[in-house]
Amino acid sequence: MSDVVHAVIGAGLRIESLNEHDRLFFRFLPSMTSADGRWYRLPSYEDKIPLLFTIRARKEP
């Protein structure tokens, strides 16, 4: 993740938010389960490790 953050900063962008999520929108591993058919989680690692992160950045004027 640090490579992405540093690339964003190096491009002259200001990071407004960075969020970690414990779910994915696709089934990456066979042990992943889905309660709603849209998001997949690792039940034994829920709330322990991030599977996805989102970043919002803005170009400074």
C-alpha cells in the first residue's frame, strides 16, 4: 500500500481519505463467503486484515 500512497503524493496529489475494507467484490479464495451475493469475506479473518483499500486524492491548484 505504501507504494500507491507514495505514488499519489509524488504525482502532486493531496490524499483526502484512505480506507481499509475487510471484503472484496469478487471471490478471491475458495474459503471466502458471501452473505448478500455481492461482497465476499474471509470469515476467520473478519475485522483482522484488510482485503481492499480505497483512496481519494485531489490535485492541488
